[in-house]
Amino acid sequence: MLTAFVQAFRTPDLRKKLLFVLFIIVLFRIGSAIPTPGVSSKNINTCLQQIPQGGAGNIYTLINLFSGGALLKLSILALGIMPYITSSIIIQLLVVVIPRLERLKEEGASGQQKLTQYTRYLTIGLAVLQSAAFVALARTPGAVFSGCSLPIIPNTSLGVIVTMVIIMTAGTGIIMWLGELITDRGIGNGMSLLIFVQIAARFPAELNQIRLNKGLPTFIGVLVVGVAIITAIVFMEQGQRRIPVQYAKRMVGRRMYGGTSTYIPLKVNQAGVIPVIFASSLLYIPSLAIQVWGPTKHPAFANFVNTYLSPSTAHPTYLLAYFVLIIFFTFFYVAITFNPDEIADNMKKYGGFIPGIRPGRPTAEYLSYVLSRITVPGATYLAFIAVLPELALSIVGSAQAFPFGGTTVLILVGVGLDMVKQIESQLMLRNYEGFLR
């Protein structure tokens, strides 16, 4: 991997692309540190010092994760990439149920461009809703940082609130623009890389917190376990079942086509990190309901949620529900994104077949059978990695005691592997001509 980066910096055009990506990342991090007008940065810093890591266990933990800690600081890029992730997932789900969107997907590049435009519009709409909801909550002292009653927004007039919502929404638009710049003029997927940067930005502080609170032996132990987990994730993310496909020879005019062999790669973790996001979001709904209604309005329900379904307590009921939901959403997401019937029809149309399997319906049933078989270990692995930080929470009693696990490492490893593949493919493309000589 390091060799690929060294060779990329030695190639002039790749070096320009990598430096451009680094420049965008620097701008992105600067924007994440600039506070939104109307926010008291002094009071926020005081609350962050009183409550380590920005109030572990609140309902905004997931969004704060994807914003690199910028959400709880109410910066101009506080929402991070979360509105875009949510809108992308919604559009993917709607493609399955709305025939018009499905036709756009089948149109190729032009249809995909329209779907991307719909995703942008939906992102801005979600950014308006999320920023308005969070600013409205931040108006009440102690609502964002439990136990800290300092006013985060001293002036709660309508003009100040509207200005904050507009600026935070514009920040989401800037993030989309920066991500597309990286995709077009840099290397790799821009949105994924920005998520990578925001999550990685929190790792040094979390590791230093472990060193200060738990001591050097625990710090070294966490690093060793973290390296082992990363190795296991790389192994599982690279794992795939390759189904061989043979294309029959056919005559088109006076020329013969086909007769080639290829394969269909079915990844063990076909769903990626999406099931973890779905499960986390669903389990945050009860806590969000209590936050909106107030714990005094429904005390029995509030007590049940705070005891059994709160991320901060890591109760076995919560862990079991989290585990089961991840497995369920893994199968659900794979079922709506991978269509065996469509693949079987395309193979039949172009003269392809799986050796030993008849084309058409038998091929679709075989693909569905294989996919369900490999999704079982993939879903179990995904659920275990996601629940691992919560297990650490229940054992040592600190939400930040084990940063290597869950959504963080899954995204870091996935984006890192994709970045390396992109660089290697670019290097291979530029060295291909010399290889033929």
C-alpha cells in the first residue's frame, strides 16, 4: 500500500490529484472548526470540558460521528455528510419501489445524472430540517449537553435562528460541492473520503483520552486489539464468492463473438455499513421521542428506554436488539440492491451461463441461494463488529473506551481499501503502454 502511494507521488499528474485532494481536505477541516454566527464558543468549550467527548450517549452521537465532532460545536459544517448519506439511502430505496426512478436508473449515465440531482435536492431539504431541529433544541440550555446549563445560543431571536439554519444548510451544500470536486478532479469517491476524514479526525483525541484515563498498558492493549480488528475487517471486506460465467460463441455478421470466461463477484459483506446506520437510527427513535416529549410526560416509557434501550447503558436488551436489527437490515438491503432475476436475464440475453446451471430461472435461483448463504456470515460479522464498542462500554463503563469498532473502523477500512485500489488502477493505466513494449 505504501509503495502505491510513493509511486503515485512520483507520477506528476497523480501527484497533482493527490495534492488537490489534500487541499480540499484542509479546507474541509477549517470549515468544520469555524463556529456558526450566534453560537457561544466559550460556553460550548466549557460544556465539552465538563462532559468528556461531548456528552456520550446523547441522541446525536451518530451524526456527531460523521461530522468529526463538528455538530456539538455548532460549526458552519456541523451537519457534515449525514444529510447526503440519508438522501442517498432514501433514493436507493425509492428506486426499487417507484417505476419512474427505476427507468431512470436503467437509462445509464443520463438517468444516473438525474438521480444524482434528485439526491442533491433531497440533501438540501434534509439539511434544512436537521439544522432547524438541532438549533431549536440548542436554544434550551442543557438539552444538547446533559448536565451543562450554560446557554449555547445566547440570543434566541427569530432572526438569529433563521440565520443559523441558513448557514448550516449552506455548509451542507459546500460539503457536497467539495466531495464532487474530489470525485471529478481528484482520486476516489469524494463523499466517502470526506467521511473518512471526519471520522479519522476524532481518533487521536480518543486514543489520547484512553492514555490519560486508563494508563499506558491499557492504551497499548487497545492498539493491539485495534490492529487485530482492522486485519479481520480487511480480510472479511476483501472476501468474495466468485461465480464463474461462460459466454457462448455467436456469429454477428461475419465476425464471431463470445467464448470468453468471467465471474460474478459476490462479496461476503454485500451491504457495506448501511445496515449499521439503519439499526443505529432506528434505536435512536425512542430516545429522540423522550427528548421531544420530555421525560416527565411519560415517566414509565422514559424509564424503560433509559434503562433498556439507551446506548449509554449498553444493556443486554439494547445489545441484542442492535445485533438482530443489523442482521435484518443486512438481508433487507441485499435483497433490494441485488436482483438475481435481472442478472440472470442479462446473462441469458448475451449468451452467458453458469457451468452446470441452466440459463433463466434456474440461474436466478442459484444466485439467490449462493447470496443468502454468504450473507449469513457477512451479517453476523457486521453485527459483531458494530456491537463490539457497546460491549466495551458495558465492561469498562466508558463510551469512549474502545474506538476501534463499529461504524468507525468499517468506514475507515472500506474507504482506505477503495482509495488504494483507485491509486493502483491509475498507476496500472499509466504503466500499461510501457508494459506492452
